[in-house]
Amino acid sequence: MHAVVVYESMYGNTRRIAEAIARGIETVGTAQAIPVSRAKDIHPGGYDLILVGGPTHVHGMSRESTRHAAEETAAASDGLLIIDPDFASSGVREWLNGLSVTTGRAAAFDTRLDAAPLFTGRASKAISKLLRAAGFELVTEPESFLVDKATRLLPGEAARAEAWGAHVAASIDHGEPSR
């Protein structure tokens, strides 16, 4: 099993989740977490599994205006929010839209506010659609990892992400669907 976790992160939460997912996958094979800002050289078809995630902004995937708003919010937070060092002006949406049609197995995840998805939306749903449009087979339902109103990961979410990564990888490694 050789996997890559491509992520977009504003304040570091999605990065922490991506790193935890990669640790979980490493119980079965090899994995690396790569920020979308450095994903242009990745050839997704060269992996047994690709996982893609990002933060939920305004009910869906981030876009230029919401990334700009996140920067402004961090600047006005008196140091309470810090922009992730690998933050990029373009995100997962743009990266996925730029992929050539390929094949392979994939899964989507997001970080979102701890509230009903009806109220928060889920970036992972849109990520899943773009993965399918690029030719990937989705191996599991999209997964959300939760943050509080101060945009801090809830206790146990990183451990849950690691377990999710291990479960998805093990089911792929054994040829079983992960649903």
C-alpha cells in the first residue's frame, strides 16, 4: 500500500488531521501528507490510494475569497489564529480541477465546525464529486473531523483521523470496501 494525503489547511487543523490519517495508513503501508501548495508534481495515478481534504468554508470547499477572509481573520485575531505555514493562494478545488482524468482509489475528508452538516456544510462532499469527475473510485464515504467555535480541533479528533486512515488503508489492502 502506497498512499498520499493531499490537504489544504488555513489554521493548521486540516494539516494535523492529514498527518494523523497518514500515520494511520502507515500501519498498513507507506503514506505521506503533502500540502496542496506542493502537490503540483504529484501523479495521483502512481498511488494505491489518494486521500484529499480541506477545511469547510461557507458550506463547501474554500475558494479565493474565503481563503482571503481566513487571512484577514487571522490578522485581526491578536495572535489567536495563525495561518498555516503551507497555506497557498490556491487550494484543493483548483488542484483537483487541474488534474487530468486518471484512475485510482480515493477518499475525501474535511474539517468543519462541530454542528449539524445541514448548518455547516461539508467540503468533503464537493471534494468527492471532483475526485469522481477526475476518474477516481471512491472507497469510502466522505469523513468530517470537527473543530470548535474557536477553530481548535475537538479532543480525540486526531486519534479518530488516525484510526480512520488505518481502517481505510486496511480495507483497501484486503480488497474490501471501506463503507
